[in-house]
Amino acid sequence: MRAGNFVMTIIVLVATVAAAFAVSTRLGKVDSINKNIFGTAIKGYDTVAYFTEGRPVKGRSEFQYEWLGAKWYFASAANRDAFAKNSIKYAPQFGGYCAWAVSQGYTAAIDPDAWKVVDGKLYLNYNKSVQKMWEQDVPANIRKGNENWPKLH
């Protein structure tokens, strides 16, 4: 094989692998819970506090609860216990991934400060700019997110 052909073969192989990875990621090869490299959900923020305090509150490792393969941190033992009793009620929608991204058919990280509770459910977004786009049609974006989410994980 000539050097030029060998290089071209390598380039095609790398491009094919990269494309396959991109497609598999796009088609939903993601964890059911958005967590960091340490296994912590929603960047260590207390998901119950969004409901009880109406704001993002950083959780503490001493008030940890493991659920669906992720470590969830809480600001207090009371919040941890509330989550343990009814995790579905307090868990963010779409596994804690960006609600806008899921409505568009993919997943993205979140900013704990870009959030909204709608009909008793917590939605997180990539950042406040993305959240503004999501808020332009919340019902349609929730509907699209609910349709896309099962395909993504």
C-alpha cells in the first residue's frame, strides 16, 4: 500500500469512527441521570430546595443519597429524607439534562441557576439564555421533551 493510500485509509477510518460516535450520542447513548465525573447529580445542588426555597442551593456531601446510580447532595437531612421518600416528585425532568436540548432531540449540561418549576416538576437548562428560548413555548417544549426523552436514554 502506498503511503498516500495508507494516510487516506486512516483518515476515512477516523472519520467513520467519529461519525459513529456522534450518531450514537445523538441517538441517546446517555446515562439516565446527568452527573459529573464524580457521579454527582445536578452539579451537587439540592433538588428539593428548588421546591421548598424557590432557589438553587448547593448541597453538602454529608447529606447524600444515592438514587439511579447517582449521588444526590442536599443542604439538610430533612431535604435528603424528603427526596428519599419521594424521589420522583423532586428529581429534575429529563434526568437533569437541559430541558431545551432534550426538546430538540439531544442532551446537554445544565446551569443550576437556569431553572423553572412547571406544574410541580423541575426543569433545568444549559444557561439562562437557553432557558429564555425554552420559555418561549414551555408547553410545546415540555411535550417535545417528553417525546424525545425515552429515545435519548
